[in-house]
Amino acid sequence: MSGGPRLQAPRGTFDVLPGGSPARLSFFNLCQDRLGGAGLGYAETPIFEDTELFARGVGEATDIVQKEMFTLEDRAGRSLTLRPEGTAGVCRAYVEHGMHKLPQPVRLWYWGPFFRHEAPQAGRYRQFTQIGAEALGSDDPAVDAELILLLAELLEEAGVRQLRLRLSSLGTAAARRDYADELRAHLRAREEELSSEVRSRIEANPLRAFDAAHAGTRAVLADAPKLLDRLAPEDAEHFAEVRALLDDAGLGYEVDPSLVRGLDYYTRTVFEFTSDALGAQSGVGGGGRYDGLVEQLGGPPTPAVGWAAGVERILLAAAGEPQRGASPTVFVAWENSRRAAFAVARRLRESGVTVQMEQAGRSLKGQLKHADRLRARFAVVAGEDDLELRDLRTGQARAIASVEEILEVVEAS
Ligand code: HAM
């Protein structure tokens, strides 16, 4: 009997299923090892926050706030938004929990679901997963360089192919405001050559013109003034130090003065990793400094820097052999004595052995075939009062007296 039309996940969301999850879990473990090993603490912030946090934090004029947020009203009439990114929430938590009183910088990492109402395509989803890292409370260029190197190592170790790093500096908010005026004048002078979208944004956000693929717009920008040439001396020095540290570490990058990021909070360093192995959605991770954001959200003046990377894009760009789930070391088979089999499986697991037991009503022959398919190393046939151990590599079977004896054989194998 049908229960009505078949249900599907909402457009742009996806299910993570056992067939595809091993690579994802091993990437999570890699992140935990490398970021935890570098002394970053793991953090979780709520999946929805007050809409105002993102409007103020990410910026009213950004695409994210104008077009891409999933916003809802709760029963009390408050406006809430499913988080489109993690930095604003981390800053809110930093202020709310008085983390400026802790030894600085506070360095943390996070992993979780994020939401943007974008047109779904390969590598672009409405629910996606980010791995992110933030360091709050230091303006030392070494923090920028350390975080960039950590992301580079993670992406390389995850096997992301054809990786490129672009780097720039946006200076201070004041330098950017002056530069925006200069760029506006340049764009207005050649307005008829620009795309209609860029034209409509000259007033609110002229820097986003650098993101345009439109040929006419690109020609106008080719001889536009560059923000990198307008940096205040201390910002230029900060950028030179970040670059020197990356050079010392042997990390290749390209300085790209047209690199603007889609979020308004950036100051000084910005960077983006792309993979040419991906199609149009080639950005695997990016970030930068946001020295004014904590203060803007009601905290003390706090320089900070961080990045986030898209887990699904990383796995697409790494696309190695599809990995199988881990094989059990022991498969426990049984005919009449499920309770005995259950007890053996439990005792083996308590001793740290990976175990699966028969749960589908197969014949003994079918069970042993299944154990082979799972690539188990041994099978135990559990009877009421007896145990048989089969080495599935050699095919040899022998009676065995106790679970301890099984453990000895497993350990020796
Ligand atoms: P973002 O560049 O907007 O930065 O996002 C970071 C990464 O998330 C992107 O490089 C991409 O891999 C992934 N991503 C973004 N949107 C989607 C999507 N719709 N589907 C799949 N993957 C996506 C931020 O979010 C900043 N909070 C980064 C940051 C942290 N800056 C400082 N600290």
C-alpha cells in the first residue's frame, strides 16, 4: 500500500549515507588531529541565531544577507536565521562568555551544517558543512600565517588536487572606504561598459565588481586603481610579514589584488584556496582578518583572523577511491543459540575487537559467505556450549574453549 507521494529531501540538501561516509569521517578525524594538535579547542555554536547578528556581522549589502539567508519568525515573533557562516556566531560567543579575559589569542575550530539559499549545483548546496578555525585577540601576522598553513596542510593531507592559494590585503575599514570612493568614480566614468548587476551595486558595494565574470566589467577593472596600492604603511608591513612567513614555510601563493571576499567584515589579510579539479564552484576554503567585528558586535576592540572550508567540496576535490566501511575483525555466526552469540560478540567488543554478528536469519553457510563478503578476518560459530573459530584467510576451522582463547588468536594475528 502506498502512503502517498514519495518524500524527498528539500532541494539543495543531501543525505550522508554509510556508503559515502567513511571519507567524511576520516576527514573529520584528520581535522581533529591536526587542529587539536596545533592547540585549537573545539567549539559548537547554535545553528540558528538572531537575524540581526548576521545582518550586522556579515553586512547588510552582501549577497548572503540580501538574498541567501533562511530566515524565520519564532512563536514569539523574533526573527531567527539559520547560520550562513560561522564567524559571526563565534564572535557573539566570545563576547557573551567574556572570552577576552582568557589568555589571548583564543584559538578554536568548529565543524557543522551551514545554510545559504543559493541555486544548487555540483559543489553548491543549500545545506553544506564547513570546517572552520578562528583566532581572536592577536594582530600578530604570525597568527595569519599559522592559520593559512594549517588549512594548506589539511587540504593537502585530505588529498585535494590542483590546489591554488590566492592572497591579498584589504587594509583597514577606513582605507577601504576611501578606496571605494575612488573605485566608484572609476566605475561611473565607464558605466555603460559594466554589467547591469555591477552597475546597480556601484553605490552600495563597488568592490564586488571584482567578482564579475562579465567581459566588459573585467576590462574596466583591468585599469582600475588597486586597493593593495592604497594600504596604510602599517597594513602594508603586516601583509609583507604574512608573506615572508609563508615564503619561509615554502608555501606557494599568488598575490591577487582583485581578491574580494563575499563578507563585509574583512580587514587586512584575505585569502582563498581553490581547486582546479572542481568546476564552477572552485572555492574550497577561504578567510582572513576581521579586526573590527568583535567590537562591532558589542565586545572590546579585538583583532582576529580565521577561515572556513567546505567539507563537501574538499571531498569532491579529493575524490580518491571510494572507501569501504571498516571490516570487522570477527564475524560471530550462530544457528540455534543467538544468546550465546550475543554474549560472545559483547565480550569481544569489550576487549576492543571490532565485531559483527549475524542478524538476518541466514543459514550457517550463508553466514560464512557474508563474513567473507565483509572481509572479516575470523568467523566464530557460537553454539550453546561450544565455540568454533575459523580463519577466513586459510579456511582452517578448530574448536576453541573460551572467548579468551579467541582473543589470544586475534591478538597474535
Ligand atoms: P566563505 O568563503 O563564505 O567564508 O565560505 C567558506 C567555504 O564554504 C567556501 O570556500 C566553500 O568551500 C564553502 N561553501 C560556501 N557556500 C557553500 C555552498 N552553498 N555549498 C557548499 N559549500 C559552500 C566564510 O563562510 C567565512 N565565515 C570564513 C571565515 C572564517 N573568515 C574568517 N573566519
